[in-house]
Amino acid sequence: MINKQNVLGMDIGGTNTVFGIVDARGTIIASGSVKTAKYPNFDDYVDSVYESLNALINKNGGIETIKGFGIGAPNGNYYTGEIAFAPNLPWKGRIPLADIFSKKFGIPVGVTNDANAAAIGEMTYGAGRGMKDFIMITLGTGVGSGIVCNGQLVYGHDGFAGELGHTVSKRNGRLCGCGKSGCLETYASATGVARTAKEMLELTKENSLLRSIPLEDITSKDVFDAAIQGDKLALNIFEFTGKTLGEAFADFVAFSSPEAIILFGGLTKAGPLILDPIKEHMEKNLLPIFKNKVKVLFSEMKDTDAAVLGASALAWELK
């Protein structure tokens, strides 16, 4: 009998789909990718993924060594195995992802959204190992989250729990892509940092290195580059962003009393510039019973591996 010692992990993004074979220690044995956007027809996309991934499997022991297949995707639903109305993917409506890939490969397939996959990955391979209660926050183009309580990811009754990026940070605030106003992700994502920069530059006459960049071209990386050179306006932007996150985290702590809040994504590259104000303002706003109890940590998963690792971690639980 061949030991099923590996799993498959795949992350579906609007531009690229990345996948790999992962062992129990969290080592990616082999990986590959296809261009998601290249396949407006879903059947063509499935064929391309199958061809590329199957070639990797055959070079690394065959399908007999694979226990299961975990997939992270926007609007991926753990309960139904579907992608449901994902705005950034080329296929519309409901796509029965788990069923299609399970039939294609002949193995169990699980699906969840990308932030939940990151939380499962952190619990299996990263900073969340040994923790039964933590919140994963992904700080990228948007703000995603995965909530772990008593060792279990919180999915809610319909599979869509954990949209902390769309809790309201400021009433009647910035318009969000979801249609609401004042969502946390409009302030605390990479996009939100760029929006803050543009607003501050328009509202003040303060000197800044950012004034040498056309307003519409400013990115969060530009703000970071200016901040590490001591630019006062850029430092204020990170202080504002960290304060906004810290205040929100204090509310999240009141909800689930996590041991830690673990941060992942592009904005974490700002290091202490973002972490220090988060910690300061979270502590200021915590109820007394929670003070000095909750850690704020950066993810221990590498950016380049996290998407595949997170999705693959789901596969170990499949039967």
C-alpha cells in the first residue's frame, strides 16, 4: 500500500492560479501556475490546470501518493465547494469547483476563500501552530480575515463568515467596492493607504517626498519608501492606518477573545511602521479584561509560498 504522504494546494487569483504538491512538514515539493485571466471559458481553465498539475504529480510519485486537494479562491464556499459570484474572476454565477476537480483527479477536494486558507495555513505550518484561538488578517489590495475559535475555523451557517474587512471602521466614510461606506479595507489595505496619502496631500500644504509623484500614481510602496526616509507626512499616514487597524482589532478581540491576531500580506513589509501604532491603539481601546493579553504577530509563512501552503492545509482534513 502506497502511503498518501502529500497533498495538493491551489490558490485562484484574478490574474494567476498557483498550485503545488506539499508534504506534511509544509515543504512545497513542486509548483506551477497558469494565467487565470487567459481562460474566460471555465472548461478550458480546468483542462489547463489539470494538464499542468497532473504533469507535476506524475513526476513526483503519482496520484496514489496524494491524500487530497485544497483550493483557496475568492468567494470560495467551504460547505458547498463552490465559487459564488466572484467579481474578480472571469467566470460568473456559481461554479461547482470541488465537484469538478474531484471528478478530474479522483481525490477529495475542499474549497474555502483565500483569507480562510491563509488562516488554516498559519494554524498548520506557521505562527498559529499550537493556538486554538486566533484571527488571521490579510492586508493586501483588500483586507481579508479568517477567524479560528477552539481550533476550528469559523464558517458561519452559510460558509461566508469572517468578512472583517467589511466591518464599518468609519460611519459614512469612504465608498467601498462592496457598495457600503466606511469599510475597514477602504482605510487599512494597500489601496486604503494610497487613498489616505492622496487625501492628506490634497488637504495639507505640508512638504513631502510624495509630492514629486503624480497624485493618481501614488501606491502604498511609495508611502513606505518615503516613510523610511523620515518623511513626516508618510509617517503620519502609517500612524493613521495603524490607529484605524488597532481600533478595529480592539472590537474584534471583544468578539472572540483571541490569543493572537496574525498579520499577513504586502502591508506587513512596513514592519514597526504599521505594527507599533496597531499595538498602541489596540491596547488603548481594549476592555480592561483583555488588556496585555493579545499578541499581534506577523505571519511566519513566506509570501511566495503562503497561498499554496494555506490551500494545501485544508486538504489534510479531507476524508
